[in-house]
Amino acid sequence: MAAVLGLPALAHDYKVGMLAGASPWARATPPGGTVGAGHLSIESRSARAERLVGATSPVAGHVELHAMTVENGAMRMRPLDDGLEVAPGGHVEIKPGGYHLMFVDRKQPLREGEHVPLTLEIRKAGMVDVGPVVERVEASAPTGRGRQAGPDGDRTR
């Protein structure tokens, strides 16, 4: 509807270089937990490969990019130390059950309805602030709450 009416991009859309993304979100954290999870999508509009190499947030000691797999019926998580490639013209989903961002050594809870300050580091394109909205603990996808428009939706720096 926003595109039809010519309204500005949703605040949860972002771009950096030839990469664009949408709907960053995180799950609320239960009391006593020390980690949190973040999710988003990245689409390449470039003829060259790009790579998500890191992320930072003041709400965590550090942020790691992880892959979740199922091996012999057991779920396993492992950090992606070399980052995650976004192929030319490709699309990557960082979502529950697959790739995800881990807020490790959280300094504060992630509360439903709030936005988490989060900066992604893209190897060639640079840094981009994405500010995921926090959804309920059991969420499996973003609800679209908290979307407000900026003049162009671009959060690059």
C-alpha cells in the first residue's frame, strides 16, 4: 500500500551500497537469559558478491552471526567466523531455524515493542544501522508493529 500511495519507505527497510534489507526484528528475552536473537533479510542488487562480516549493539557484549543446523536429529549452532556471503543478485534470510544474529552477554533485556540499536558491518559497502523491533518471546516472524517512516528509509552511515 505504501508503494501505491507513494509514501516513504518503512523504517524497517534499510539499504547500504547495493544491498537492501527489510523487517529486522529480535525476540524478547526471558528473565535470567544472557543471549538474544536477531533476524532480518538482505537482498543484493549488485553484480558482485558482498559479505555480512559483523554486527555491534550497545545492548550486548558482542554480536555473533550463527548458523543453526540439524545433524542426526540434534540442533547445532555454530558461529560464522568468516561472515555470510550475499551472492550477486541474491537474497539471504537471517531467520529462526537458520542463520541468526546472537546478542551475547546482554547488558539489558530485549523488551517487546522496543527497538534494539544494531549496526551491521558489510565488507565492501560499509556500516548500516537497522534498529530491529523486539517481538514477543515465541514470535517466529515480525509483526510489522513500530514501523514509522523516515524521509527515505535509508539508515546508512
